[in-house]
Amino acid sequence: MSKEFRFGIVAGMAPDAAAWTATARHAEDLGYSTLLVPDTLGTLPPLLAMTAAATVTTTLRVGTFVLAAPYRNPPQLAHELAGLDFLSGGRLEVGVGAGRPAAEEDARALGMPYGTAAERIAQVRTVISEVRTAFAGTNAFSKSTVQRQGPPIMIAGAGPRMLALAAEEADIVALAVQADTTEEGLRGPIGTLRAAAGARFDDIELSMNLLQIGDEPPPWVPEGLRTPSAEAAAILRGSPREMADTLLRRRDELGLSYITVGGFFADALAPVVELLAGS
């Protein structure tokens, strides 16, 4: 049975605090399920941004897209996430990964070791374990968390090692594929996840981030770096009905039901959200 559609906005920058909280309220008003904040040194600190967003909304869930495990202290992070769950009224989701391509530079700036790929994947596992322990704990603060079973865990990845970990631990898997990956190209990582997860695959929510809605890429993308393939799955074109039909087909054929998009395109995708959210 297909999962219901959910939609999320990925955002992490604003000119001031008022603009940031307005972004959160606007996302909720448009019918988005989540506001997800990246974990980079060039964007707002994710846990602070999520807390601010939660205080001005009532149904919008807040999450990370995604926390870089290599430069986080797992027990401290888990404690802070438990606090965020309390402050948000149980609207927390936790995305975690082994580090995007530029994460090594951020780790260096923070004075943290980056480690090998195997070490970073092990750190992802440790973060997840600490989060679950914090939420299931017996101390006074742990008992104040709203999601006592722990928040939904998203793992971002596309390689076999991260997908193997996701098959064991994730509630949500975000496909971290190249920008020009076609629909056909999505079948490989999804098939790898399905094989690793076995019967558990049906319990996993599959997610994909859209990089462009319509014909024009976002203005900050340099001309030479714009997605070269018109067939890229991360580009969604057409009328709202046509875009909705594309996503419906992808859900039927690939299992993709949780769709995220950069905040720049939030209004452009909103008619599709209205057509599909919760269906």
C-alpha cells in the first residue's frame, strides 16, 4: 500500500529573525509538512533555527537536512534534540548523514576530525543510538520528551554502505543522488535499499529533494553548473496537474512519497502540495 504524500521545504538562510519566522509560518500556511534546515557553516545553526520555527507554528514539523555526524558530539546532540522535541510539542524529525562533499572543510574550521568514510558511517550509527537512548531514558528530562519512542530518523545516502545502515536504522531515507540522475537512475539505490531492508522496506518512507520547479533554475546556480539533463528527476516541469501526475507515477513505480524542495521554490510547488498532500 502506498504511503501518503508529504512535502517539505529545505531552508536555512534569512536576512533577519522576522524573515526566518515568516518563512516557517508561510510553509505551514501552504500545507507543507516539514521545514528542514541544512547543517553547514554558511546557513543558520540548525537546532536554533528549528526551535525558532517551532515557536511560531503549530502543525509544521521541524527537522535537519541533514546533521553532519562527523563534527557533532553525539550525547550532547541527543540531549539538545530531546529538548527541541519538548519545545516543539513533539514535532521533531532528525536527519543525519556522513557529511556532504564540503563537510570536511567545515569540520576543519570547527577543529574536528573528519575521519574516513567508514569512521563517519560509524558516527552516524552512534548519533542515532544516542538519540534513541536519550528519548527512552529514565532521567527527569528524558521523561519530558513528547515522542517517547524517539523522533523519526532520516538517513541521507545513495552508496551501498549508507543504504545498508539506512536499511537497519532509518524511518526515512533521502536519496542523496547526483543532480542529473534520471528516474531510471533512481532504481539502482532504491533496489539496493530494498534488498538490504527485506520486509522492513515497506516501513521506510522514501524521500527525494527537488532542485528545480519549472524551466528556470534558481538564480544562485552559476550558468556552467546548471543541471545539464532535461531528464533529471530533480527537475519537475509542467502544469500543477502534470507535476502531480509525475509524482503519483513515481510513488507507484518507485515508492517516493516524501518530496522536499528548496525554499526558493516553495510557492511554485504549492499547487502540487494542495493536490497531493495527505493523499
